[in-house]
Amino acid sequence: MVHVAGSVLDPDLGDHVCLPFDGERERMTLTRAFTVNGLRRRTKVVIITHTDTPERTRGWLAPLVPGFADAEQAGQITILACADTHFTDGFLDLARLHAELSDARDQARRDGRHGVYALVDASWGLGDVPGHAAFEAAVNELFGEGWLAAVCQYDRGVFPRDALDRAAAVHPISPEQALLRFAHAESGLRVWGDVDLTNRPAFASLLERLEKEPGEVVIDAAGLEFIDAGSAQLLTMTAMARPRGTTTVLCRDPMARVLRLIGADEYIAVRRADDV
């Protein structure tokens, strides 16, 4: 298990983080730290609000962040309302969120920034916990190109424990759970870190898109330090949903043994990383 409580506010591009917090003061402290880190990393910082309006957020955040006014004037900080990024006519709209973040990416590139740092107030999902989790899982697709890092803030005071657990599980990274990172590859997917019960739904969301990929798919798992049997079974199910003989997993010996024990090698071509 990898504990990442310190690093979640300074994520790498490609990270999608679930961050529970306790109360207004901690939310403000976390927002300040995330913004400062985003500026230090020379990214474009996008803050998506729900509990507060963008105007109110700017009012309390600006005095806490050195150089805030100049950074906002230069377009390095943008504060948006969740209603203008996640919803269209009151309905969740993944395409709209993707478009908003892609616009931020394009601006970051024009301005010579290194990518996009997004901080999201996740309380927008309180009214529909299953739909919220499904949306967060679908959002994972946006992180595979390595230009976006996002931290989703969940207030323990308003989210029930089961909703927090569900949200954490569909994020590849959350404090006190296994840490999973990934990147899209030309012929499939590269994953590294750890996969277990705590982030298995996030792993499942990454594999889902591979089921419809044409031709051979290679899942480069050479960087995985650990995978449990249940998560390895997801790889088998992905291969079973594809034409036989078109799914390859590159991995080290411990993972190869797990795949062999569950009979996955009947459907997956297992290549050991040491042999490549």
C-alpha cells in the first residue's frame, strides 16, 4: 500500500486524485497549497467550484496565494463554476467537461505552460451518488495523454462514508489506497504502481475502452509492483471480450504467476518484461 497524503496536492500530470477533507478551513488550506504547487510547476491552474461561487472563491483565495492577481491576469489561474463545466441544461455532460479542459490545455500550450492542474469541488455529485461515481470513472479516460492532473475534493462532513468509498475506488489515486498511474500507448495501455481492491474500479475503467480497440492490444504492466487476483481477473475478462489472440500483457514474473494461477494465459499472451 502506498500512502500519498503529502503528494496528492502536488500531483504529476496524468494523476486523477480523490481527496477527502474535513471542513471549510481545511478545504481552503488544501486549495491554497494546490494552487501554489500548480503555479510552481508552471501549469495552468483551473479551479472548478460548487460550494462557493467563483467570485467568493477568488475573494478568499487571492490573499493566500502570492502573485495571484498577476497569475490570473496572465491566464494562468481560471476559476469556473461547476454548472458551466460539468452540466448542460441540468444534466451531466462529460463532453462539455472534456471540451472545457481541452480549451485550458490549448491555452496552456499557447502560453508555454506545462499542462493543466484542475481542482474540482466534488459536492456537485451529492444528489446522485451512483451517477457521480460513474462520471468520475469515465473521466479517467482524459488523463492518459499526460497533460492533465486533477484533484477532486470530497467533504467528509457532507458525503456519506459509502459515497466516499465509492468515489475513492474509481479514482486511481487517493490517500490510504493503492496508487495507480497510467498512460495511453499507441497499441494499448501502460500502467504502473499497484492495483488492489481499493482502486480496482478505476483499473476496470481503464480496461473498458480496450475491449473495442481494433487489432492487437498490448497492456504494458512491467511497472506494476503489485496486482491482486481480482484485478488480474479483469485483464482476463478484457481479453475474453476481444478477438482471441489479440491481447498481450507485458509484465514481470510475480504478475505472470498470478495470471497463470487464474488461467488467464489461455486468453492472454503473457510476455515477461525480462525477456524483452
